Amino acid sequence: MVDPSTCTERLKVFSILSAFHNPESGKCKPPLIVTSALSLANRSVSREQFQLRCFEIKTGTEMSPLKLAEKLQSLGYEFNNVVEIPGTFGRRGGIMDIFPNQNDYPVRIEFSGNEIDCIRQFDPKTQRSVKLNESVLITPVSEINASGSANILDYLPERTLLIIEDERQIEAEIEKIEQGTKELENSDIAGVDNDIRLNSYFNWQEIMDKLNARKQILEFSEWNTDINRNTSDYSLNVSPAPSFAARLQVFLDGVPDLRTKNSRIVIVSQQSDRIRELMQERDIFVQSISMLEAIPKEGAFILIHGSIDGGWQIGNELLLLTDLELFGIIKQRRSSRARPVRHHLYLEDISIEDYVVHIEHGIARFAGVKKMVNNNVQKDYLVLEYAGNDMLYVPVEQVDRVSLYIGGGERIPSLSRLGTQEWNRAQQKVKESVANIAKELVDLYAARGAIHGMAFSPDTLWQQELEASFPYVETRDQLEAVQAVKEDMESRKPMDRLVCGDVGYGKTEVALRAAFKAVMDGKQVAILVPTTILAQQHMNTFSERLRAFPIQVAMLSRFCSQKEQTAVVGKLTRGAIDICIGTHRLLQKDIMFKDLGLVIIDEEQRFGVAHKEHFKKMRQTVDVLTLSATPIPRTLHMSLSGIRDMSTIETPPEDRSPVATYVGELEGRLIREAILREMERDGQVFVVHNRVQSINYMAEKIAGLVPEARISIAHGQLDEEKLESVMADFIAGKNDVLVTTTIIESGLDMPNVNTLIVDNADKLGLTQLYQLRGRVGRGANTAHAYFLFDNGRNLSERGRERLKTIEQATELGAGFAIAMKDLEIRGAGNLLGVEQSGHIAAVGFSYYCRLLAEAVEEIRAKREGRDIKKKDELPPVSIDLQLPAFIPEFYIENMRTRFNIYQRLANISDSKLIQDIESEMTDRFGPVPEEVANLLYIVNLKKLAAKAGVESIFKLEDYVMLCLNELGEKRVKLNFHSMPDSIKVGNRQIKIDIIKAGDRWPELLRELLDTLAK
């Protein structure tokens, strides 16, 4: 299985190189291409075939949209309603969106008949056009012929300079590929993918023939050996730079000697400011520059801010030093190309037969959208089915009053009865309940605000040193989370922040920097984790990252003997331990910290109710930082309603690939193929079997299927020393397969494990499945996850739904959406205590959260002495102007997209944003038809009327009538001293004479409301 991103990058290179063989190639800038032995061995379609399949689209040319769609499908493009990722296209009437496989951005092509009117580049996230293009090149989505006669060498122009690094190593790698594919060819595995068959790769002799045909070759070799081509040999006096292995003091002491031995010294470092400060302290002058454009003069000592993989020296002429030699690490640079992801995959989607909640009429079943004619005017209505087969037709402009019902788990909710007080009574009970909870929450967080906690000091030089030693380039989101945590810690108010980020996105580094900051001010840090294995993982990470500093890190878990635990407890009491990592053992009564300043809770949802009560008390006195990849609904709600601070890390590491996910029946051949494929690339495999009683049987079954594999077993009931030994051996690579329970689901970081096989996956929770999949795909290789269920067993509805969701949610960063989908499948559960489950089931999770947020805001407003206006205190403005106002299917065909725009219009808060939505629709779907223009007009009138104090607007024979409330009456007296003849003002109403106003009456109505609203 080839990673789609890798395929996209390969095709991009092919299209760039193909351009050099065109007559206009003089316009192209020659690229620098770096490739690997595997890519060199890969068979591809020939350049001539590739070029035949590519075509260019230009403005002004004739091309049928239907023919273009057929051509795109023949090249492997997939039809999608919303185009967000490479290799997809969509069509809406005379507009076609295409994401060419080699492009960084998609394009929107607008047709006038069969003529291409314009080509616009657009942002896949916002779906808005950003730039005009004259043309666009369309290339295939796949390489089509995996057993072709060409490779990348055949795409290179004739006079290309080919640089080969160590030909012997390349030969060895290709022979290894050849041997592995032969073994797979000879195996009895059925269904082996084409990309691992022997005829998918060139052998070394075939590659040598292609190399010998090249005219300009420069080979670098560590050894002076004979090679097959006629060559001229040159010996370069290059040697590795001296390493100081993070002993900065040794380097600084040795600078004078280095300058004596070397004519020129250049330092390239991400920590250039720090190096310059240290040099200045020793009165050593170093020249700081941004870029080296020529060979430095003799005696030069130059400092450049940047990153290079490693240093070297040429005799005594030049010495280049990098972070690798000075600090023992280099930050791994990321790809400059961001990986596109789907942004619209998890929008709230109400489907027919779903249960919904109308805030005024209660729980109903959604029966679809129906066009109805009222007063000779056609409109769209949501059809809601209530108890007794009663129907409620809700105008689409009121869609904000309807939300998806979530919160009953497997229990089917009871439909409300129209025309009774049943729904009002249910609402009243919930409102009374949430008022009590809201008071408790506000009191808790008010107490935190009143208490003056520890205000930590600004960052120290050591803090900068620690952060510079992080071996990766931080993402923007990660840096923002770090900054938010630091600002909280430096405030007098005790911190309570949730950092929500997907698995492997860098939450641990945020926690480590916070812990270090606390220790720098003499405070102790407690890190609470749900499992012993995760405690050991954090212990290893913190010990490794902090080993250069005088900080004592300890662990309390089952892995520790009673003697070790007693020693740690004593040291904590005396203050001899700075950071203690532990499981729930850290919460027991005998644990006393001398001066606790920060508590870090990893995966809070894994702890029990009693532990959470303990956390609640902690939050009043010390800073608390919570980490979660899939926040529980309670945490999620509290964060979103403003009761608690939250930072989200949504940007994935650029080199991270989505995990290829497969859901299916358990088959021996599939398991053997998956394990052998991983072993072939020297990787390791997790096999998750979550029953300790039969885990040995499962391990024996795996051994029978793959006798070549070295297998070990791990589960929570093993003796502590045995479990620690098994995990240590597996991490060291002594075994290929670890048959284990779900104890691996949290926090483990093993980049060499890139295949996951889960047995009885339908019996696990969605969050568990997602967390388990997060254990693979943390390295450079594409990872594979197999979620399997017993052959022939009927799946439960919930199990099927979980597997369907995990199969679809392969995009990076789906953890936040998974939390909400998990809530929908299993119900709201223990949101704020068991007693709340019934209230949530009564009104649904979304409406419950809305009521709770309103109650919190109302209590806060009262205490702060300010007025608060509830959104639903006044009935919505009723408008009936007998105008067709809806989004026709011929304009936006996809129901989900139409529904989303209805939702946005219903929830709009500013009339100016209506123009923005109109511009977006014109951009995405073409000029708005009359029905859509009327809809936008009416939405605008509603916003103005609400501000103007108008209760309703309706058409009555030859008049437009405006009914006013008290606010409207006051505004009429203030704003109108003289009226046009077409407008008549009564006691509580205004009439517009349509005959007198003529065709201008719609504009006159808008101007009237605009004046009143001001």
C-alpha cells in the first residue's frame, strides 16, 4: 500500500521533469531532486506515456464540463462534493473544482457554455478563491503502470548532473529489496499488493545499465574502491568535525585553540543568540550574518542562525560546526509542504430518521426537507415528526432552533407531544438542575480567582537551553500552547488549562517545559498518568531531556519495589525530588510534597470519580495542566463554554502520514501478510488481544501463522519485573511482534512499530480504537492498522458504527471529532455526575450544554452587576413577504452543503457577514439565483428588524405591514419626524404602500429598518 502523499510527491517530480522536454522548457528553473535507492528501483510509467496522460487547461479554450469530468476520472481523480485534498474534483453546474495531484492548491474553473471563462486558485480550508490563473496542468493521480520500463532516471534531461552517494550502499539496498520481493513472490500469501511484487522493481544490473547511459556523474564514496564505469578519482581532504557532545564549557575553553588550528570557522546553530552571548562573556568576537554567500576570508569566525544536519572540516582551511557537534542534537527540519486534510468531514450532519431537538417544541424525528407552497410562494421546510404522528414544519431560516439529539446512548428517546406542557416541564427540571451546577462551577472558579497562587518567574537561561534542545521544530500550535501555559503560570491566579492535541502532536513537550519552569522556581511537580507503562515512558522521556540539568526525577508505580516506593515518598516529603511521575499511587494519603507547585494530569478521563474529586480540590490551590487527545464530554463542554481555559494543538508534524486503516474479518493469511510486510522493512508489530485468559493462545496462533517472527506477550497482570523486562526487550528490537492488551493505548512512543492488528475490535470503544491507532505511524514509514472482528459474527449496531467511524477518520487531527462522535454513539455518560445523565437524556447533550452555558453566564452577570439578554427571551421576528426564498437543488445539489449554509445564515450575528456568505456562494456555485437573493434579503431584514424593535413583517394585499414592540415605538418617535407618502405610521404598526412605492418597496423596507435599527 503506497502512501498517497508519497505518490503525490513522486508525480509532482515527474511533471516538473517532463516540462524540461517541452519546447518552452527554457522558462523552467532547473530543480534539485533528492531520491532514494527504493525510489530508484521503483518501476514507473514512461515519460512519453506520462506526458500523453497530462493535459493543460487554459482560459478561453473550448472544453465540455462533462468531457473534462470523464477525463479526470480516467486519470484516477475521485468525485467529492467538497474538494479539499489532491486527486479530487467536484462539479456544480458550470463550475468545476479540481485539486491537481501535483499542486499545492486546488483550482476553480468557471465555464460559459463549453468555453472556459476563468481559472481561480482557491483555499481548500475556506473554499474561497485567492488568485487568478491563466492555465493549470492536470497530471494523473497514480503512476498507472507499476511494472513499467522507466524510472526517475528516464525523466532527467540529457545533460543532468547525477550525484551518487556511496554506490555500494545503494547496490546493497536494491539487492535487499530484490531478495525480499522474491520471498514474498514465493510465499503462499494470497492477495499480495502489486507494489511488492518482484516485477515492480528494477534489479541492480538494470539500474547499472541506466546509470552507464548518463554522461555526467559525480560519485561520493567513503572508500577508494574500483567502480564499473570509467572515472577520474579525486581525494577530498574532508573529515568529520570534532564533537563536544553537549559539553559547552569544553567547547568555549577550546575556542582559542580551534582558531589557531583552522583558518576559518563557521558555526550554524538554532541557538545562535545563546552562543553569541556566551562568546561575549569571554570577550571572543564572532561575526553574526544571515547568509554565507562566498568563501570566508582567512581568520574569519562566523556565526549563522540556521540548521544543518552535521559539521565537517577541510584540512585546516575550514571548520564547520553545527548543533550536532555543540549540543549533541539537531532540530529535525520539516517538509515545507503542508499536508492537505479534509476540513468538512465532521460537520454536524442531520440525516433522515435522526432524533433532533427543537428548543421550543422538544424531541422529534427528522423526516427530511420538503418544498411547500404557502400563499403561492415556494419555500424549504424541515419536517419534524412528533408523538402521535404530529408534524411540525420549520422554515429553513429557523434551522438554528434545531439541533441533533445526543445523549441517550442505546436508549431511544421518547418523542415530545405537540400542544402539551410536557416539553416545558422537562426543560424546567433541567434548568433547575443546571442552575445548581452552574453555581457550583462558578463558585469553584471564583474561588480560584480569589486565591493568590504562585506567580512563577519569567524564563531563565536554562529554560531557553532546555527548549533549544528539543530535537524537532515546534509547530505553531505547539508554541502557542507553550506560551499560553507560561502566561498562566506567571499569573497570580492558579492555572487550570487543558491542552488538547492529537496523539503524537507534542503535548508531552508542552508539559515538560511547564514542569521545568516550576522547578526553576524551587517548586515540585507531580505528573499523574493512568498506567504504569505510560509512567515508565514519561520517566524515560523526562530523564533523557533533563539529564543535562541538576533536576531529580523519580517514578512511583507498580514497577517500583516497596523499598523503592518508601525511598521516593521520603524524598518527596524532604523536597529531594523535583519531579515525580506516577499513577494513582501519587494520590494516596501517605504522599506529602514539601512544596508542590504544579500538577500535570495526562489523560484525565482514564481516572475514576474519586480521583477527579481530588483533582477538583487541587485546582483551588496549585497550578493544574491537563493533557488529552480525546477529551471527555465534561472536559470538552467546560472548555468550550468558557469555564476552563483550553489550548488546542491541531497542526500535525509535516512528515507524519495518515495511518492506512483496514476494517474486516479475522483471517490468518491477512495477519501473516501484514506481519511479514512489516518485518520486511525491519519494523515491529503490535497485536492487541484484550483478554488475558486467552492471550497465550493468541500468541501461539500468531507463531503458527508467522513462524519466522519473534513473539513476546505483555499484559497488566504480569509481574512488574517481567512486564518491564518484556517491554524493554521489545523496545530494544529483540522481538518482532508484541501480543498485548490495551495497556499500550496511552502515551507509548515506539517509532519502529508501524503495524497494528486489533482482534475483536468491535468490542472496544471508539476512543480506545483511536488511541491504539495512535501508537503506530510515529516514525517516517507509512503505518498500517487492521481492526478485525470474528469471521461470521453479527456485529452490534454500536460496534458497527465505531468501526465505520474509525475507518473513515483517517485524517490527521481527527481526535477532537472522534470525541464528539464517541459521545453520539455511547451517550453522554457521566458529564457532571451520575445524577445528570437523566437530565441530558431528557433534552439532549447540545441543548443541555446550551442551558448550562446560559446559566453560568447569568450567574456571572448578576455577581458582576451587569445586564444580560438571553438569545431566546424575545420570539424570533416573523417575516412573510410572499417571496420565494430558499436554496434550489439546481444551485447547490448536495443536501449537506445546503443545510450547512442554512445553519450559517440562521446563526449569523452581523448583517455584514451576509455579504460575505453571498460572495462565497457566488465564488463556489456561480451567480446567486433569485430565490437565494430573496433568502439573503430576508435574513438581512430579520437581523435589522430585531434591532429595530419589529416583531413581524408581512404582506397584506397592497401593503407591507410592520408590527412594533415597545422598543420599536420609541425608535419611531426618535427617528421619524416626517414620512414619505408611501409610509404610514400607526400606534403599533407601520404600513408601506406598495403601489405608491413601486418597484422600490423592497429597498425602501430595508432602508426603513436600517434607520430604525440605528
